[in-house]
Amino acid sequence: MNKLTYTAVALATAAVVGGLMFATGSLNPFGLNESKREQIAQGQVLFGVRCASCHGKNLEGQPNWQTP
């Protein structure tokens, strides 16, 4: 085999392994587990306390938000 073939095989293997890891959740940022659910709940509370006064409770923003 030549260098190009080895490179193609290595890239294909990396793509398959990466795809499997993403699909099974080990690299999937959307795979929710209990820890991520807790973080999301904490983020909702933090947003309500620190951010909602400017961004709006429902993320609607404020009119003329570019003006200080």
C-alpha cells in the first residue's frame, strides 16, 4: 500500500470511530444525562436572577437594546 492509501484508511477509521462516539453519547452534547439536566436547571435559575431583567423572562429582549 502507498502513503495515500494509508492516509485514506486512517481518515475513514477516525470518521467511523468519531461517528460512533457521537451517536452513542460519549461526545454528543445533546445526549442529556442527569448531570446535564442539573446544569440546565441551575442555568435557568441563574438566568432568572442575573439576566432576565435585561433579556426578558422569555428571551424577548428589550426595545432599543443597542442604546446604553
